[in-house]
Amino acid sequence: MTTPLLSLQGLTKAYPGVVANDQVSFDIGEGEVHALLGENGAGKSTLVKMIYGLVKPDSGTMLLRGQVFAPPEPRAARADGIAMVFQHFSLFDALNVAENIALGMENPPPMGDLASRIREVSETYGLPLDPYRTVGDLSAGERQRVEIIRCLLQDPKLLIMDEPTSVLTPQEVEILFETLNKLRSEGTSILYISHKLEEIRTLCDHATILRLGKNVGACIPAETSARDMAEMMVGSTLQTPERSGREFGDVALDVSGLSVPSPSEFGTALKNVHMTVRKGEVLGIGGVAGNGQDELLGVLSGEIPTAADAIKFNGQPIGKLGPTARRKLGVLTAPEERLGHAAAPDMSLTENALLTGSVREGLESNGFMKWSETKNFAERIIGAFDVRTPGPDNAARSLSGGNLQKFVIGREVLQSPDVLVVNQPTWGVDAAAAAAIRQAILDLAAKGTAVVCISQDLDELMEISDSFAALNEGRLSAPRETTGLTVDEIGLMMGGAHGMEVAHV
Amino acid sequence: MDLGEINPVLLVASLMVAATPLLLAAIGELVVEKAGVLNLGVEGMMIVGAISGFAISVETGSPWLGFIAAAVGGAVLSLLFVLLTQVALANQVASGLALTLFGLGFSALMGQSYVGVKPPDMGEIHIPVISDIPVIGPILFQHDPILYVGIALTTAVWATLKYSRVGLILRAVGENHDAAHALGYKVIKIRIMAILFGGACAGLGGAYISLIRVPQWTEGMTAGVGWIALALVVFASWKPWRALLGAYLFGGITVLQLNLQAAGVAIPVEYLAMSPYIITILVLVILSADKSSAPASLGRTFHASH
């Protein structure tokens, strides 16, 4: 048997109160695409941070081509041929593409040479990119190209990719997979982290599954069904959300001729948006991030006021009403950004429950808060949505992403809205929690709520929505029934692979 | 009123002198803020630099040693800020304000025996031939050496930030400290170096006031220049040449309005006295209307745990 490229043996890392990795061992062969699967909090990030030298293991060893490998810092890992494409936190918005790439290299050539090398590598791998553009102006797909090219310029032996496809259109995913296949054929190994099991089945040679920090199994993805892999991840049988046959009622939310400029400098203006949502209907809105999703949510929540007639609720114009007035009527929203927009990070869950629940749940009287009722409300959310936290007095920041998301969605669902607008309801949430959130949305719709679900996860939209529309450069396509819609058609509605080049104009 | 008494050559030459303390302090703070740290203690570091430089040059008789001592003094005081904000992770605004209050009080204590003393003269550089050119010579080539140090420092900071790898890393740390950390850069170490540099520059600026501009020691003699330097960095959109322009503009109008007062112009003194502030702010606000903005991590505390 040949020596594997990287061999992990009994890696253990404990943080106060939690063992992030417990005796994890597996091998990555030369030229192999190896998937690392696991729910949020399963210890995937800690594991790749150890390989990349950001975190030191408490015990266990790593062997790189048979040699002991213990990088004290990322620089050393990079020098040994390990490169990583991060999920967050790794690009500098105010700097240009070439500067961003130079920061990730040990000995960058002068800027002029670097720019021409960037052009050369980006064309070789089919990822066109202008080295002098400011990163803040790029779309999500283009930003990812910056990261990939930064890695490729260093001739990596092992490329670590953390959830690379979560922000891409189907066409962009195809381009990425072609690039990765090309790299594999050149002998580069790839460690691929993802929630999306179908992707792993088409791309990866081997998969290792982590649960609660332990290696709970391995499989060959091409020969294993997505459902089996998901159940290995979760450790129990998965519930697929059920959609019962529903009758749609009258039109609850009617948006017509809605045009608003974006409040932020890098945002997208909404242009002549039309849509209607009936009672009991789930309208899914897809599209690549940055095509007007945040603005659409802002307009529907009341954060961005519009012409009164542009938005009607049960025939009543509400375009000029603010968020609190709309909540009173029954139009509720849950924005995408959990920390900062949907929840105040340093405030307790009780306080966060009050922030959107006070009007409908009657949590204040004459300007004074009713703390005990508020606490009950927070406890109801925690109980109903299985939010894992020691109690409602904990700060929102202390919850994991998935748990906080359950809280934020649950908070709106329990207020029994007539119209609910959610943006990215399951972003960064593990499979079991995502299924619970989707089920809650469907249950709500079954009771007659009109739901607008803005998401970049197409599988999710196909699973829960009755009709589908796509946002592209602030324009909303005409909604179509979800049943019978093909991936190609959806891609075209979203603007296809070329859409990303102009997404921020 | 006799405007003819104002000598334009002397006016321009003295505006450069008036601007230099402001320029030195602003360039130092610009580097600090580019690294993502907001140090409001500029005034305190300047006044400590002023008394350190004054005391050492009186004791040793060498203005050069005085300026070195001023830079060290400013940097040592900024170490206190380092300790508070980078090690103890205290709030930067509160720590900076504390630094100013501490510096003002501490310099008064150190300077008690130096009131009324005259410091040694640094002299001016007279470069042969070019300093004798009429008009240009006296304006540009007959100054003390520190004034040229200020201009050289501006050039060096501009070139370093724009073209060098060190500058790129510094900007990266100020822009997104989490990303810089993930790439393996030592955020805290880089910020400490920047804060020390800022302290040294502020110290030099303070000593320029006590050794050259005024030459004497009085309590609180920096009189708000540190605060103006802070504002200047913001209005200059964190660009070194604009900071230089702003400093010279401010210095120029200060000198001009003093001349106008002396010449007895029929504008109330209060309006003349406020004019440097208003005009400098107006010009820089108009200039800063482009889309360049503050370093994204400015004033945020970095903690490496996540």
C-alpha cells in the first residue's frame, strides 16, 4: 500500500466544557477528494484548523507523506503545501484582488508579476478574474474564486475547502467541480467539507463522518445513498418535512410595481417587483446573494418604507408602515443575519424574545416590560423548537448558529403570523435542525399563513415552496409552480453562470 | 490696517513651522488607525514628548538628544495604551482619553523645574546655493532639520503603506483582523508596533512645539494640537498626503490670521481665531467626499479565541 498524503492518528482537542475532537483518525490519499461530513458542532472546523496550524492538538499525531507534521502556525502549513479556502473571515473588502492574494502567500512576487500570474492561473482553471478589482465589489462566486486562486498559486498538495458551494448558482457549482476535477487529475488532494450530500456523491472519492467530535464511520459516497450518509451524520433517522395537500385561500400579500433604491453602498436596488402570495402558500425566492434579497426583506419588514400602494396586506396598503405597525397587523419577518439583525448578540434570549414579540404577545404595558411573561415566551420558544441552551438568561451570542436560528425562526412562528417572510432560514444549520425549521414553516402554511421564503439553498426551496421565483439584479422573475421545474430552468431564472459577472453593477 | 506689512515669504516659511507638530502627530495616528486601533491619547503623548524632549535637551545641551528622548517618551506612554487595550483588551476610547488626562498631569509634574528655562537652539540647515535662491530659498531650504524629517516621514509612510508588504499587512490587519489572524499574521504584535510608532511620532510633534516653535516649557502647551491631529486623520480619509495638505492648510491659516490680527483687519478676533478650524474642516470634508472610508476594524478589540 502506498503512503497516504496525510494521515491523522488519534487527534484530540478539548476546549473548556467540550471535547471538539476525540481520537479522530483517517487518511487522505494522493490525488483523492476526501469528504468530511458532520453536523454543525461535530468538530469539522476544529479538525481542519489543526491541519492548517491554527489550533494545536492536545494529543495525536499527523503524518505528511510519512513524516511527522505539526505546523506551529498557518505559515508553516502553507510552506508544506496545505492550502485552505475559508468559509468566512478571509477576504479584505477594501483591498483589491491582487493584494488579497499577496496576503495569503509566503513570498509574493512584485504586484505586476502577480497580476499577470493571477490572470494566467485563473484562465487555466476557467475562473476569470480581474486582479485590480476591489474585493468589496465582487459577487460571492467571484470572491470564492479569489480564495481558490490564492491557494492554487502556491501549488498546494492538499486543498481544504470549507462549504464552498453554499453561495453558488448551479452553473457556478459545475464550474467549480470542473476546476476541482482538473486539480485532482493533476495529483492534488482535496479535503472537502459540505452539508450537501448530493454534491459529495458526485465529487468525492471517500468520506469520513464526524459526530460529536468522534469519527463515526467512513464510506464511499458514490456507493452510498444521501439518506444513509445523513443518518450517519445525525445518528438517528431523519424526518423529511411533510407537505400536506393544501387549499390556498385569498391573496394575503400583494406586491406590485415595487422599486426602491438600496440603502447601502454595495447593495442592489429593487426594480419593478411584482408578486402575490395566497393564504397557505409558500413562495420560494431564489437567487445568488447580493441580488436584492436583503432589500426585499427590508421592504417587506418595513425597515425600508415605500409607496403605500406598492405593498398590500389583505387589500390594505401597508407600504408606509414601519415594522412595529406591520407586526401588529400580522406581517412578521425573520432576517438572514442572525447576530446583529435578527438578534442582538449580547442580550439574553428573554430580551431578544421581547424585541419582536412585545406587540403581538402583549409583553409590555404602559411602556413597562412584563419580564415574567417575556421569560415564559422565551421558554416556550426554547421548548417548542428544541433550542439547546442552559436557559433563557443566556446571551444570544453564546448559542451555536443552528440553535440561535431555531430560536429566531421559532420566535416569529409562535406569534402565529398571517404573513411570514424569512431570509435564509436554515443558513449554516445542520441537517436535523434544518428539517425542524422547514417543518415548522410548512406547518404554519398548513394553518393558513402566507409564507415568503428567501433562500440560496435550492434544495430547500424545492422541498418546501409551492411556487418559485428568482431575484436577479433586483428584478424578480415571474413566479412558477415548483412541481416540474428543472435545475436548468431554475439556473436560467437566476441569471445563469454569467449573471455573477454583472450581479453588482 | 496695513496689509503691506505681511511678508508673503516669511508667511509661507512660518506656516511650515506651524504645521509640523500637527503633521508629525497626524502621520503617527494615521498609521495607528490604519492598523485598526483608535488611540485618542495623542494629546497626552505629545505633551509628554514635549517635556521629555525639553528636559533632556536642556540637561544635555543637545536638541538632537532631546528629540530622541521625546520620541522615546511618547512611545513609552503609548506602551500604557498597549497594555490596556492590547493585553487587557480594555475599551480603546476610554483608554485613549485616560492616556491624555494622564499625560497632561504627568507632564506638568515632570516640567515643574523647567518653567522659564530656555532650551538650546537647534539652528537651521543652510544648504549652500539652493538656500540662497530668492523667495524659494527662504521658503523651502532654510528650516530646522525636524521639519524635513516630518516631510520625509510622510513620504515614507505613504510609500510603505502603498507599495511595501509590511504596509499591506498593516492595512489588512486594520481592515479585517479575523481574516488576518486566519492567514497567520500576528494581529496584536503588528498593532503594538503601530501604536509605538504613533506614540513616537506624537512625542516628536510635542517636542517640536517646546523646542522649536515656542521654545520654552509651559503646562498644557500643546493646547489641543493632538485633538486636531485626530480630526485631521479622519478628514484626510487616512491618506498621508491629504494629512500633509490639511496640516499645512491649518498651519497656514493659523499664521495668516495671526498676521491679519497684527495688521489690525476689521474682522472680530474671534472669527479670525476660529477660521483655521473651519476652513481646514471644510476643505477636507469636500476632499473626502470620495468613497474611501475608515479601516473596517477601527476601534474594535481583537481577541484570538475565535
